Amino acid sequence: MDIPISKTARQFGYIIWNSVNGMELERILNGKSCIRINFNGVDIGEKNIDRRYHRISVGYKYTRNLPTSDNTYSICIEKNILQVKTKNAKR
């Protein structure tokens, strides 16, 4: 599943989704309140899921250093670990 990286998400260190992606992401998250995240190959540990604001905090240390050409999060789950990779969707 692909989620665009917004300016706010990049600045404050979040994965932010909207209602269009909500149903598919809920299927991936499977009702969990926290999940272990692997962000671009780095295990950043267990993170809480904020369903009220549709976001997961990954830390601005990781998102601010992303290349500006990377504009999409590619998300999948493997062995109960949320795999998040950034990519340029226009390639």
C-alpha cells in the first residue's frame, strides 16, 4: 500500500493517512494499538497508532533526512512488523 508523504508528515516525523487509505490500513494493522516498525531497513521499535488523528509517529530524525525526491511511503506487514520504505512514486 502506498501513502503520500505530506509536508507535515516529513516535518514532524509521522506516517499520516486519510480516510481513503483508512480501510486498507486498518486491515493491515488488524486492530492493534501499537506495532513494531522497520523504517527503510532500520528497526525503530514499537510505536503507538494514533487512530484519532490517523497517524503513527516514527520520529522526525528519520523523516527530515529523507531526500526530497522521496514522496511516498510504501507500507506492508511481514511477521507482525510494519515495513515502511520511502520511494519516488513518479519513477
